[in-house]
Amino acid sequence: MITSNEQATRAQMAKKLLAASEQIHNEAAVMAAVDKVAAEITRDLADSNPLMLCVLAGGVPFAGSLMTRLQFPLDFDYLHATRYGENTVGTTLSWRAFPRLPVKDRVVLVVDDILDEGVTLAAIQERLLKMGAAEVRIAVFANKEKAGEKPVKADYIGLDVPDRFVFGFGMDVQGAWRNLPAVYAVRDPRSLA
């Protein structure tokens, strides 16, 4: 259990990280990106009654914003698979929750906060196809610009972000700041130590 002193310390550290970071996409750019992705998904999936799966926890702001812009029938559920937790470096993939609704023979739209290295989303896509999904499309709010190939490609991308530690709009830094309406990048990675 975390004490109130530990909570206060974590809050202070989070505020310092935000102050030491730079905004790379403002709220208007974030909302424009959501609108763009919604229009692309509507164009492609409006007649397919897709199953939209939000990847917890980072995908929640993007999925929630996106859903209000998708004016066609769809089913909604979630899954929880992570390599990060509150860490800043990915480790072994941990499956914490599978979708409750059946995916068999469905067009599935996976919605997540970021396509970073692509390991987690590739594993999610593979698992859903093994569960019988007819098709798996991936929508990410942010695509990290990294050198080299990723094991999976997103079908829909809101914004590109630099190969730095980014947070806001679902993406966290040490468990904090998923709730920011804009996107920030840490200036000095040593501040994460």
C-alpha cells in the first residue's frame, strides 16, 4: 500500500518531469488527429459492424474520443496486455485481461495509445487472429518514429512522435500524466532515472 507521503512524493516528481519536458503536439493537434483517424475508420469500416477493442490503460483517452466520432454501429470491449506497467522500458509481455466479447469471424479494430517498438501490438494482433478474428485493424494515436522495421504496422495513425520518451493523451511517464490533453516529450532521459 502506498502511503500519503509516497503519493505526495510521486506527485511532486510527476510535476517536475512535466516542467522539464516540452510540448510537441498541442490539444488542437491532438483533436485534429482524432478527427482524421475517425474519418479514415468510417471510410473503411462503417458497414462492417466492427468490434472495437481498447488496449488498457493507455488507449482509453484515444478510444473514448474516437468512439464519439464514429457514427456507425459497433461493439466495444477491451483487453489488457502490457510490457511496461509503470516502467519506462518494456519487458516480458503480460496478459492481464482478454476480451469478453467473442472475436470469431469479426472485423476487430484494436485501439491503442502508441506504436513504439510494435512488440505488444504484434502479439495482440497474432492472438486475436488465433482466436478467429476475420480481420484485425490497428489504430494508434501516436506512431514513434524509429529506425528499422517494426513487427506490425498500424492501419490508422493519429500523429507521429519523435524517438524520445513521450507522454500525455493516454501515454504515461512513470504512471503519471495519461490525462494530459496534449503530448509532451522528455528533454533529458536522465530525468527518468
